[in-house]
Amino acid sequence: MNRTYPRYAIAAVAAVLIKNNKILLVRRGHPPGQGKWSIPGGALEPGEKLVEAAKRELREETGLDAEAIGVLWILNNIVYDKKGRTLYHYLIADLLFDPETIRGELKPGGDAVDAKWFEVSQLISNPEVSKTTKRLVRRIEKYGYTYLPIEEIDHVTIQE
């Protein structure tokens, strides 16, 4: 499926990991957002559950494993080109992870060219941080870390 000028919105996840007022970000190696620091994440694969996808993206892009605890936010992210056509359209579920469950060694991978921890309070003024990440930080500043618990999502329907 072509991700530019899509026929439909693309389902995606982001793995939000915050510890000691620091948030884990990756520098994107590919569009959209190439060169910007953002939350690790990407598109769901067919048949993949939200939690599985977020854990996979976290592992692929940062080398870390952790356990998801809930959905922090849903972002309908639409990017238009200069002619007003839909260049990108992602429906992103931001999953919050438990910092006490972190395992592994931090190292970038996948389409991430770097990975590091940032002070949450310094992200809004950082021009290298993506707009979507700044929107998430503003949401956290306004509402805190409220989330829908993990057991409320990822229902599976089996056709018999």
C-alpha cells in the first residue's frame, strides 16, 4: 500500500514511554517527519493487535521492550500537500507503556536513525521535535497521563 496520497487512512500506533519526566523519542530516517524527533511508532500490519504493534515498533526503533498499560490518546493526523490534497493520513493510537517494565539496551533501529530520552518540559520549544509529538505533550500538560486501560482494547473477532 502506498503511504503517500492514500485512498484510506492508515492505522498506526505510537509507543509512549516516559520515565523520571523524560520521554523516549526517535529521530525519523524516512518521511513523513524525516529528521524530526518523534514517538517511536508506525503502521499496523494486517491482523496485528494494537499492543503487539506498539511493542514491535518500540523494539524495532529503540531496542527496548516494555509492557503497554493503556491508550493515552488517538490522533487523526492528516497532512495536505500544497494543492490541498491528502498527502498522508494516519489514525494513530498512542499507547502508554509502564517505565518499570523496561528491558533491553537503547539503540536505534528500523527507520529510526537515533533514539534518546528528552525532558518532557523542553519539547515544546525544540524545533527538531515533530508537531505530532508536541501535540501529545500539550495533551499531557492539559489532561495528565489519563488512559484507557489495556484490557479495554484489542478485541478479536473470529469468523466461524
